[in-house]
Amino acid sequence: MAGGIQWARALASGVGRSLVSARGVPMAPLGNVAALSGMAFPGAHAGLRSLALSAACRAGTLPAGSAAAAGRRQLSDAASAPEAAPAPAAAAPYTPAPDKSMFAVVRVGGKQYKVTEHDAIVVEKRLNNGLPMLVGEALTLDEVLMVGNAAGTTLGKPIVEGAKVLTIVEQQTLSPKVYIFKMRRRKNSRRFRGYRASVTQLRIMKISAPP
């Protein structure tokens, strides 16, 4: 390490045309650029060798017009310059995929629902001959007010003739609780009640429309 430090100091100051390391090993003359660019520095660290070459370039010890001096100067400037941020990649143009899914507006229990295939809707409790429908049972909704896709839409007058929506019962449950609170001021009268309606969850399996 001591030999490398002495060599770097001597090279930076430009003293002598031929250097000798601390171990007594003769170094190549400064005028021999080819030998200087490829010489081995006994006892010197790689970082010290780079610092010595950069200092020699700045001090003008190496020939200004030589390829070795230009290369060392470029390396020194590149090491001191901050790293440039990579250029962002160009985004590919957005091409929307064709939408082939159908949608429908159905009326169930006096309410309207816009549905597509594989949707789930919660409607009023459905009965089959006065009995609650079983989970997994099929239910066909024929009150279709509108049906269409990306290509076009068909409006009913008031319903679309021949259009149907096939569903399956997924769950018979209760809706979230609704709280009813009533108070008569100055009468010491308060009433607090809760209510949960019976509902049916349906899964939309298929939407069929007339050709």
C-alpha cells in the first residue's frame, strides 16, 4: 500500500521521468503511454491506481494528445459525474378489447336491476307455490325491460319479447337491520325497534335475447 501511495504522489506532482516503487521495482517511464496504461503496480490498490492516473491527467503529466490520457480523463469525468436517470420506456398505445358481454335490465318485485352474467343481486324473498325457494334452484326472470351489448341495445315496450335471464338461488337470508326510533317530546314517550326483511340472493347465469 505504501508503494502505491508514493507512486500516486510522485505521478501527481510530475517528479521524475522514471519511477521506482517502495519495493525497488522499476516502473515504466511516463513517456511510454502504452506501457503506462498496461503496467502493474506492486503493492498498490486498484483504487489508488485509478486515483493516480486521474491526478496525472489533471496535472498534465500524461501526453495530452494520447489515447491513454483521453481515456483516463473520460473515466475520471464519468466517475465524478452523477448517474443519469434511465429514460422511461415508451408506453404502448391502449387498445380496448372488444366487449362481447351482454347486459339486461330486469324487474323483480317492482324494482329494476341492471345485470350482466355472473353478477349477484339481492331481491325480495322469492317463493315457489307459496314456499321459499331452495338453494341451487333455478329461477327464470322474464320481465326484461332492456337488453343489449356493445353492438346495440334493444328497448322493451314495456318488455323485450323473447328475452330471458336465467338465475340460480344462492342464499335465503335477512337484510341488514334497519332501526326505527320514534320519540314524542315532553311526553316521556320513546320507541326503538329493529327490522330485517327476508331477501333472496340470485346469481345471474345466462342472458338470452331474441335474434
